[in-house]
Amino acid sequence: MQILQDIPLKNYNTFGIAVTAKYFCEVTTLEELKEALCLKDYPSKFILSGGSNMLLTTNINALVIYINLKGITVVNEDENHVTLKIMAGENWHNMVLWTLKNNYGGLENMSLIPGKVGTAPIQNIGAYGVELKDHFVKCQTINTKTLEEHFFSKEDCKFGYRDSFFKQEGKGKHIITAVFLELTKKNHILNTSYGSIEEELKKENITNPTIQDVSNAVIAIRQSKLPDPKEIGNSGSFFKNPIILEKEFKEFSSKNPDAPFYKLSEKEYKIPAGWLIEQSGFKGKRYGDAGVHTKQALVLVNYGNASGEEIVQLASKIIKEVQMKFNIAIVPEVNIIK
């Protein structure tokens, strides 16, 4: 393991923000990770994974530990199900493609989500009606202070909508090193009712879809709406879709009868944040190199040389305008590093 100095992080975050790590090391084994955490010459440490759900706003005056643990292992299986152990450094989408190749079902709706497997439980990532928690068994962690290894069950993780124990009271206290998922081997349960998946399948004349077909449909939809971080810096959905209570919803829908929504329960409704932002006039707007994507208002983008602070200022402007126009609060899904 080598300690490097003054390393640019532009290629280590999908927003493409040009900040620098004062010190930097890459770890590929649990032993190296523990060794890095023990380095007393670098008391301040910053854990970096796929860099896909963060917005860096300043140089990192610490030892940046880049998690690059690799490997996918079958740890348990029967006639109907398989349990996989996936190391934290595996690319999420490549891992999903691997499961499809092996005809393991469950993750097809989450195709093309950027980032690495180790950060997936932090956000309880999800797309098109499926969330990580739906297939999550447990995850393996290292305590950043004691270096003890520990397993967190689904209940321990306290999963919520783009939320978990690791984003709340456990923030900064544990590093996820592996994730265990249970998938189907046959009789796959397809979820095609969310968004425009059925429309995409119909367009391809597919009436009896496979898990691969669903994945292909999701990829096509995402590519038509979302910018490729390799071409335009972004972190996917910047804001969470707000969830409002029945009283608020009735008031909102009376004023906005054509607004899309998803009924979560008798008392809760999810409103698409992208619609709120678009109706507030921000879709396609650009302020220097910071902007709102032309095809999906939920995505903030870096057209080249925007600073993290410029993206934050744009986000604040959007939050304020949506609140004024709809009396609904939207909050960032992306972790803003200050």
C-alpha cells in the first residue's frame, strides 16, 4: 500500500469536481484497510468508494482511503434461491450484469445505477419500484475506531427511503466491506409496473419478458433521460422525491390536479421531485458550468468546470423556489461534503 500526496480527485467523483486529496491510498484487501486505518501519522481519514453519491466542495485535507475490495462469491444456494457475497469495491452495474448472466433475478430494475456495491446500503439505493433492502440479507463492516469486524442484519440497517443506519447514527463509524444479497434462480418475480418499463417492453414487442429484457428496458429508459457521468459530471438524482401526508396532498392536488404522484399508503404520497423542479422553471437552466439537465430536472450537472460550491448554490436556489411555489420541502439525496 502506497501513500501518495496531492492527488486530484476529479476522476474519483462522478460530478467531476476538481478538488485534491492531501494524502491518498488505495486498499484492495481487508488487511490493507485495517493498516490504513491504523496509520497514526494521518489522524484525519476520509473514506472514498465510487464517488457517485457525493458532492465535494473543498480539498480533502486528510488521508483519502479509496476502497477497491473485489470479488463475488456464492455463499449459499438451494433449488430456488442463491445468496451472494459481493465485496464493496465491485462496480454496482457490472455486478448486476453478472447476476443476469447467471440468471439470478431481483436486481434487474436497478441496472445502470452508478457507484460501487459498498455504498449501496448507505443510501438503500433503488430504482423503478425496487430497493436494495428487498434483496438484502446482511452486510459486513469494519469499525473505524476499534477495527472490529461486524455483521449488520436488514433490521440493524434501519433502511428507509434512501436512508439507513449508516447515514444517520452510524455515519462515519463503520466501513462496509461486503454486502450479502439473496436472489432468485427461477420463477423470477418481475416488477414492470413502475415508470415506463411496460411501455419500453411494448415498444420492443416483448410480451413475456425475461429478467434480461427488464434490465435492457431500464437501461434504455435511463440512457434516454440521464446523462453519462463520463460525458457530463453528475450524481444521478440530486434530490429525494418528497413524501407528504394526506392533508398536504389534498391541498397540493387541489391546486395541481395534473401533478403525478405515487400513493404509498392511506396517509402517505410521494411526489416526483423532478416534476416540482421542472414546474418551477429550472429544467435545462444553466448558471455558468452548473446546471439542471435538459432531459431530467432531478439531475444537477457539471458542464466542465463548476465548483462544488456552485452546485450547492444552485441546489439551494431550487429548494427555495420549490418551497415557495408548492409549499413542499425537497432535500438532497446526494451527500454534500464540506
